[in-house]
Amino acid sequence: MIDGLLVYRPPYSAAHPVTSSTFFPEFSEYLKSLVLSKVPICTSGDFNVHLDVSDNADTIAFADLLESLCLTQHVKSPVPVIGHIVDLIITRSSDNIIKGTPSPDSFLSDHCSILCCLNVTKVLATVKQISFRKLKSLDLVAFKNDVASSDLYNITSTDCNEVAELYNNCMRSILDRHAPMTSKDAPWMSSNIIEAKRQRRKAERKWRSSKCQSDLAGFKRKRNHVTFLMNEARRIYYSTLIAENSHDQKHLFKVRKKLLNITGTPVLPPHEDKQKLANEMSMFLIKKIADIRLDLDNHDKQQASTDRVSHDIEIDSLLFKFSSLSQEEVHDLVRAASKKSCGLDPIPTKLLLDCLDVLLPIITKMIDYSLENGDLSSL
């Protein structure tokens, strides 16, 4: 991937009364915003500066500008007819993206094209595979019946690790049976579009093999037909989606962000001076650290005084083991816990809550076995 910048600087004239002393500072400021880019930069165009005339004031100023920003100009041959180097290709000195020396080609108009080879590789398109389960269409009654008839209700081991492993394996197996994992294509993709794309590829192979103009025309018709089908399918899908969710503003904003490819970017507080903002943030963090240290020091002093008082308190009982929990207590704990799910969970939290009446005895056993053995490794 390369960031390309195309520049044309018209020569000074009555219609364009802008001198080089105005252009160079502005161009320098613009380049400063680009040289820190993470990807290679290639700047090209007609600058109307005769770089082959070494004693020219504009040439000296332009060369100093490039040197100050660690940039390299690669064109070494004068443009035919004009007789000077005015069309330039500029890259960062650290970017090794130009192979060999660029050379003038031909005049397409009153400008000459400059040819060069780029030392870059094509970036392969990344295919994002989305997998999901159709939990909304899951038969909850059948799911509960399978859980009730599974090995979870025939547990003989009291090892919490073995019980947890059996729970995870059984729940994943039952979930895969009722809501198997499926891959997601574009929501507007249809069998007609897939078949049209197949016909387009077939026509393209035929044209590339024969190099015949009639086959090229046939390939273009197939290509245009696929483009029409895809655009129409997208239009209908998003129009229907917007109409069906006209009452749901949150969902509409999600659709808008997806259509406009809007991604979240970190936003700084309103400021006029970046250096002043950085200093203010630095002082804020320094003050915050100092306040935390002061609170910790005060806490240590309070804890020390509490420890001195606690020595005078007699302990009547000691805790040697945890007591078992009832199913009612576990029920209340599960209901009060966060409803978030993790990829390591055998079933989503929402489904667990829907099936809590049949899963409650197993979950209670796992917790009690864990408390009895003092082992939390598998929970």
C-alpha cells in the first residue's frame, strides 16, 4: 500500500501570480503532515522547477526543502523538448519503493509522462469469516429435554474438575445439535447473484483464452449484469432494513455507520494549542498519581491504627470450611450476576438463564464440590 500525492505547480504568470517564495513554505508545511505516515509515500507531478540548473535560486531552495525532510527526488533525465527536469518523483529516503531510475516516456498533451517501477507487492484482500448460531429459532423445550436426559443428571464423581468438564462437553454438544455454528455471507447475497458471478467468471476465462472481441463484449455484458444484480439486491435489502427499523433509532445509527464506513476515532478535548493540551494532560496525570499516593499513605496509617486495636479483640470461632449452598441461593446469585457472555462459555448467558430451571441442580453441584475441595481451577 502506498499513499500517492499528485502535484501541479503552474508557472508564474499574470493569470497565476503566485511566486515560488509562497509555494515552497506552503508545500513544506503540507509535506510535514505526510512524512510521519506509516505507509510509503510517493509524490509526483510537474513542479516547474528546473532541478538540472544547480545555480538557480528556486532549485537550491527546493533541494534544501527535500533535504530537510529526508526526501529523495528520483528523476535524473531532462524532459525532451523542454530540456529541463521539471516532472519529479519524490519519496522518503527510508522508503525503498522506486526500482531503478525513472525515465521520460511521451507527451500525452503538453506534459510528459514519467515511467518508473515500484518495489511494492499487491496487498491481498482479507476475507472476514463471520460465524454465528441461530439462537432465536432454537426450540427451548426440546433443548431442555435433551439437557434433562443427558449425562449431567447421572453424575457420580465428586471431583469439581471432572464435573465441570462434563458440563462443558455436554452443553456444547447439545447446543451444536440444536443451533449449529454457521457462516455468514453478505445478507443481500442470493443464489441468483452467485450463479451470475459464476457465469461472469466463465465468460472472463473464455475471453482471456481466445482474446476475441466478441468474447470480450460477452464478458462485459455478464460483468454489468452481476453489478446490476448486486446493486439492486443491496438497495432492496437496506431500504427494507431502514423501513422495518424506522422506530429503532439505535439500529438505524448502526446501519448508517455501516453504510458510510464510519469507524470510531479517539477524540481529544477541545483545544487550540496541542502543546498546551499535552502539558495540561501531563499535569493532570501527575496530580492524579500524587493524590493516589496520598490516599494510600493515609490508608496505611488508618490500617496500622486498626491493627493495633484488633490485637485486643478475642476471636471466638475459626473458619475451617465453607458451607454448601442451596439451589435457591445459587439461583439468586446467577440472576444477580452480569448477563455478559464469553467465547469460552459452553452456552450463551441468555440461554443459560432461560434454562436455569433444569441447569440449576448441576450448577449447584459444581459450586458445592468446588467449595468442598477448595478447587476453583475449572470454574
